[in-house]
Amino acid sequence: MEANPAKPASLTIKRTMLRDKPTPYVITDKAPAKGSSDWRRVVAVIVQGKAWQFKDFPFKGADTGNLVDTFHNVLGIYPHYADERPPDTVRSWNVRLVPLQREGRFLDRAAVLDVFKALDAFLAARRCELEY
């Protein structure tokens, strides 16, 4: 029996829906290093619900838990089961709540499409220079 292979550091998906050509999105498990030029390419973050998650983010106030500037610069996405109320801290942040159905996982596709629609609107509102 072969051991489980190591998990890749990143995954690239190419979005084709409503586009003339495929647009690559890199999904990574780890935030860029502080001061890295890669931060200009970070457009969204999956929110876990704790402010310490953002302590190394380069945005004003992130190191102290004030996430107003963070969620102005990146789209926060909080996936949760629809029958569970998100924590009050998350509800107070400017993040996209993404309810998922425990018994209707076939609806996950609609949730993903909703996330990308929200991301497109977020980037357009900020006149992002990245291709999206």
C-alpha cells in the first residue's frame, strides 16, 4: 500500500465561464510572506472565524484584529452550514457568508458560482488591474 502523497502547496484553476479566454486563479493554503509582492495578487481569503488568522496580513489594523482595511482590500468568504449561525465576530466583518446544505451537497455548485460572482463584483468595484 502506497502512503498518501504530500498535499500540493497550491492549485491552479482556469475559469472559462463568461470569458473569452481561460483566466487562471491560484488557490493556496498559505498567505504570502510579509512584504512579498505577491500580496498585490491576493483577491480573496477563506475566513475561519478568528481574527488571529489575519495577524500577518499587510493591511492597517490586521495585526491588532481591526479588519476593516483587510476586508476592503480582499474579499472575505465564510463558508458555513446553513443550519449553523456564523459567529458574531464573523457577522460583524464585511465578509461574504456562503451557506452550504448538509443534505443537499448538489447545491455546492451554485454556492461556488455565487462566490465567483461576488468576487467579480468585488474586483470590478476596486478597478482591479488583475485579469479576472
